[in-house]
Amino acid sequence: MPFSVQVVPQELLQDRQVQSVNEALRTVVGVTPDNSSQSAFESYTIRGFSTGFSGGNIFRNGLRDGTNITTRIAIPNIERIEVLRGPAGALFSQGGPGGTVNIVTKRPLADPQYILEGTVGNFGTFAGSVDFTGSLNESESLLYRFIAGASTTDTFIDFFDRQNYLIAPSLTWQISPATRLTLEGEYTISQQPNDRGLPARGTVLPNINGRLPAIALLGNRMMI
């Protein structure tokens, strides 16, 4: 089959302090984000074919997921990102010829783990997250994981600020050595204007009304 798979692991997401899936996929050869980092939505072009806003080429744990058309995908709950480049329909029965993005979320672990992270940056950027996991009984047949995060930033663009909130609990029951049941949920809130950048006229091309400043917001100022 004419396809290849590249994985963006958790270590790379942490080392680069990735704030969106768009940023993470910039490290993958043949994948280009369709929108700027200020966009409220996430879509990608893989080998020249766009995933579009239908979400048909974006999966979560192997199942089709179209939440990228309504909100940004929450980074704190991502274990890794798998990118299949090639005719995805050969494996998933649907998807474009360019490829498919599969988001793998974090699962409960038997070994106790308690992580607290905080970030402070330019333009009033503040972010924090917690990640707790472990066993609920001595036999380690019942595992839990709780992830929560929040972030806010003003950015360099006028009238543009962003707030993201996440709660993601999960529970795993090891019924038998060959049977495991995992229940997981994710509740996210992403509030920001939708800004897809500046047009060519007024930036790289002449404009009778003058040059557009880099801080101009031409998108929808309503929070979505």
C-alpha cells in the first residue's frame, strides 16, 4: 500500500511546549496546517489534499471525530498523534487520498503519577494543568485518570484573546487478562475570535487604503 505512518510522541509535545494540534503537525513531513495559529478551527492539508472542515480525515482513538470544526483539540489530554499519509480509505473505509490524522488520548496507568504544570509567557499568557493517574484497588484491576487544564492569552493582535478549559476523566476496568473496558470523557471550552490572518492586498500587495498593520483583526470579533 502506498502510505507511511509518522507518530508525534508525547515527549515531542512536551519538549516543544505545543499549544495546538496545528503546531504539532508542523513537525510532520507532507502535512501543512490550513489555518493560522489564531484560527478557532483546525484542519490540515496532507500530500496536497485538505482534510476540510467536515472532520472526515480526523480520528480520535481510531473513531471519526469532527470536533475540530467547532473547537480546538485539547493538548493536555493527547498521548500521541498518528499521521497516516496515503489513501486512508484503504484502512478506514473513508477519508481522503492525502491521509488521516488520529489523535490518541491518555489512558489510565497502574503506576501512580501526579503531574502539575504551569506556564507563563508573553502577551499575558498563563496556563496550568494537572494529570493524576493510578490504581483504585490493590489488584490494580480498576484504574483511573483525571486531567484538567486552563489557559488564557491576549496575543499580539488587537481585540484578540483566547481562553481554553479542559476536564478529562477516564476509568479502566481490567475484567480479565484478555478483556478490558475503558470509559473516558472530555469536556472542553474554547473561547476566542476567529482570525484566519490578513489578505495579500495591504500586506504584500498594494492597497489604495494603505498598508494593514500586523496587529489588525479582520476576522469575527465575536467569541466562539
